Amino acid sequence: MRPDANLETRPSARPTVHALVRRLGGGSSLLVGILVLVVVVQLLTTPAFGRWANISNILMQNSIIGIVACGMFLMILLGGFDLSVGAVGALTSTLAAALIVDVGTPVGVVVAIAAGLGVGALNGAFVALLGMSPFVVTLGTQSVVLGALFVATQAKPVYGVPPEITSFGLGRVAGIPIVTLVFAVVVVLVWAMLRYTRFGHHIYAVGGNPEAARLAGVSTTWVTIGTYAIGGTLAALAGVLLLTQTGIGQPAAATTWPLAAIAAVVVGGVPLSGGTGKISAVVLGTFLLGVIANALNLNGVSSYWQPAVTGAVILVAVGIDSYQRKRRASR
């Protein structure tokens, strides 16, 4: 089996309009949906929505979860997912804060990201070597990490981070939030890895058919461990960026990250079955949910409704995907 067999469908001699739309990014309809939503909110609700200050706010608020979603996307491509990304974010935010205060910024950042990589690799090892379910493994890891973190900190935030840390997290370059630029770099790196590296091709191959990939000579064990390690590393990076925005290491932070990251990937049109999907879908899914949340806030809708709206969007997205796959299978 060719490692890149699942990257994209080969075009026919006379491609249809639908095929062309899919090849132009796979997220064209979602992009149109976001633009329509933006126009509707701008015309029918508050004019403050379309101002650059608010758009910049949407970018800043959703770039961190977008980074987490990039890692979740890789694990979903592989046919799994990670429920411990929120715990990793809380751990690395708190660990980085403590080390920055006591040792220094470079050490704090490096150790925190290394901790996320380690947790992710451990998750991958349990899944690959012991054949355990990703749900069980990552749920267990989440509980262990949070429990140890709460015991170590007595569930108290860590203060004392230098102010220049928050000037980075809340800063802008040419009006664009710095965290959004970091998100853009992560997206480009993930795209390049999936498109141009053997490891990226192997992720698609293992997600599409693990047994066929193994018979083709792919080391499914190391691909799985490596993919979960990358997911943990990106969650750790997001935790450090969260610290740069708040200036406080919070053991109870990032509790919504797993659901939000999975939602961004699924809403973007990436199937949970694995083996297919594009990083552009993750970007669009992230900002679609961000636009919805922002519109609800600007119109005075209670924040308690936002998880319900997110859940409804997930159900609709997964339902549409399942319906389309059944239609294709019946042809």
C-alpha cells in the first residue's frame, strides 16, 4: 500500500464541479458558511461585531484552542483522540509559571513543553504497545495528571510571573495578535509535515488501515507514539501561551479544551474514523466556533448556553458527515 494513498483522491479525466471544490481545500462550503454567519451577525445584531478590535479579539481568544486542535487533528487522523489535553495545558501552565518565577523563563518554557511531550508519548505507548483504547488511556491520564497537580499545588494558582511574559501573550504585530501568528506557524508546520514527510504520510496510512500499513512496512507503534507525542507537545505549547495571556499558572484551567478541540476538528469536516482530512478544516472549524461564541457574547446570551450550542453544532456536523458517507457507500 502506498503511504500517501489517503492524502487525496486522484482526479478523473474530466473532474466534476464537486470534485474541483473538494480539491480546492475541502472546506469551501465551511468557509462560505462562516462568511454568511459573519454577514448575518453584522447586519442583524450589533455593529460592533465587524470592527477590527472585535475581530482581533476573536483571533486572540481562539488561537490557543486552535493550536490544541492541530494536535487533536493528528490524533484523529490516526484514528484516536486525546482527552488529556486540558490536563496537559493546566500542568504546563502551572509548571512553567513556577519555574519561571524560581529559575527563569527559558528553563520554564522548555521543561513545560518537554512535560507535555512526555505525557503525550506515554499516552501513545499505552495505545500502541498495550492495545488500550485511546478513550480509556487519555481519560486515565487526565485524572492522574490533574490529581497530581492539585496535590502538588493544593489547587492554588501560581503568581509572580514577570510582566514581560504577558506583554508577549497579549501583544500584537501590525494589529495581529502574537498568539495568532504562533497558531499560523503551527498550522504551516503541520501542513508541511503531512504533505512532504514520510512520517506525515504514515499517519494517514495508519489511520486509514493499520493492518495494511503494517504489512507495507510502516512502524505503526512508533507512528502512534510519535503522533500522540506531537499532540501532547502542542497542548503544552498552548498551556504556556495561556500563561503568557493570564500571567497566572492555574491548576484548574483548560478544562474545556478536549471538547473544544474535538469540536473544531469535527465541525471542520474531519471524520472521527481517521485516515482523511486537511489542516485547513481545523482552522475553519476553530474560527467558526469562535465566531458563534463571540456573537452570543455580544448579544448578551448567557455563557451557560455556549456549551449547548457547541454540542449542537457537533451533532449536526457529525450527522451530516455520517449521512454523506452512507450515501456514498450506497452508490
